[in-house]
Amino acid sequence: MSRFLKSFHLAALSLGFLASAAAAFNLVIFSILYPQVTQLLAEGPNWQTYGVVAAINIIIIAFYQLFSVIALLAHLIIRKETSTILVAAIAVGIISGLMILGDITLLSDIGTEYEAGLQTRGEWWILFASYGLHILSLVLGIISLLRNLQRDPGTREPAYKDEVLFMSLHATGVICGALGLIGVTAGIFSSLNLWMIKRIAVVFGLLILSPYLVILAAWLFRRRLGEVNPGLDEKQFQDLASAGLWSWLASLMVSLVFFGLQLSPFSREGWNALWYPLLLFLSLGLFSSLSLRAYRCG
């Protein structure tokens, strides 16, 4: 590992431990404020201090996400090494980093609605779920950074850069597909209003897809430049064709089951807004997992 890359990893790791403490402090602050705000109690004397501390902690978490994603992406590209946990750390890190903007918006909405005397339980639960994602990102990122620092460069032969991008693309697809299906399932069985489900589905859908779209753009850009090993190129297209066929057939079957459930007495209001996200993330997860399996077993 080069001195620059090692220094970047160490900086990101230091920020990771600091961001872990910041996330824990914010969860404590939110746990104190949640019952008071949702019960529309009078503003406490420490609320302004809580707001300043929470804002500083959010900035620390944002800097960690930026440094960790850049460090892990640099390791993947420069060292031409990939792994499931590395790809998961990058994917969840990108989503978590973008979610910080959502946290700021949610906190602003909570303050505005509290002053107007409105209920904010839905926004609070979304905020807590967002911090669950931040914590997952911290755990995956710190583990990946430590593994990269401890890895012996002579233990394995580096892969082709196109091969690394191809495997990372589909590993990211599996992770994004799984996260999307978890979100869709939560939306189906949630008690939120239909307008809120639609709003959340669009925003969170784009956030979850963002890591996959970033790596897909990088892979397509390399293919556009012609920087592809001919042997790998043919194998990749064979694997993509096979995975595309099976994922299409599986998606049709699941769509048929979902359509039947919509017509049954068990249908829920949110299903009409979530059928496309369900099909999208199911297809993405199946296609990526089958492509990855075919490539590794071939």
C-alpha cells in the first residue's frame, strides 16, 4: 500500500472512531427529545444546546462518510482488490452519506411541525432508521479500512481492473437489491399515510440505487474506452445473458403472485404505490446475484 493511500486510510479510520461517538451522542440526544417533542411539551432550556451538538456531530459523520468512501474506492481501483465487505462498505457508505442531507431536512421539518403543533412521530422513526444505516456504515467501513491496512500485498495476484469493477458492480447490485426489498417490505406493512409512502419510496429508491449507478457508470466508461480484456469481455456477456433470462422469469412469477395478492382481501393501501419498487429491486438483486455466481463459478 502506498504511503498516500495508507495515510488516507488512517485519516478515515480516525474519523470513523470519532463519528461513532458522534452518532452515539446524537442517538442519546434524539432519545431525550423524542418523547418531549411528540407529546408537544414546552421547549426545554437545553434544546438549543442539543441542536448545536447534534449539528456538529452530523458534520463529523459527513466527513467520515466522505473520507471512508474515497479511501475504499481508491483501494479498490489502485490495488485492484475487491471483497463483499469492501463493496458493502462503499455501497452503504454512499447511501448513508446522501442520507445525511435527509437527516438535516427531517430535523428541520420536525422543528417546523413542532412549532405548528403537529405530530412528528413518522419523521422521528425515519430519522432513527437513518441512524441505523449510519451505524451499519460505520461498522462496515471501519472493518474494511482495518482489513485493507492489515492485508499483505503479496498474498494474492491482483485481478484485472475490469474484472474488479464487474464483480463490484454485481456485489453492489445484490446489496442495493436487498436493502430495497427490506424498505419495500417495511413500506407495505407500515401504517404511514399513502402520500408519505409515495414520497419516501421515490427518495429512498434513488438513494439506494445511487451506489449501483455510480459503479455501473464507471464500468460502462471503461468499456467505452476499450480497456477490457477480450477473454473477460466474452465471459461477462455470457454471464449477463444467462442471469438476465433467469431473473426475468423469476420476476414474472413474483409479479404474478403480487398481482394476485393485490386482488385478494389481504391487499393493503400501500401496495399500489410499491409494486414498481418491488419489481425493480427484486430484478436487480436476482440479476446481480446470478451474474456474480455465474462469473465466479465459470
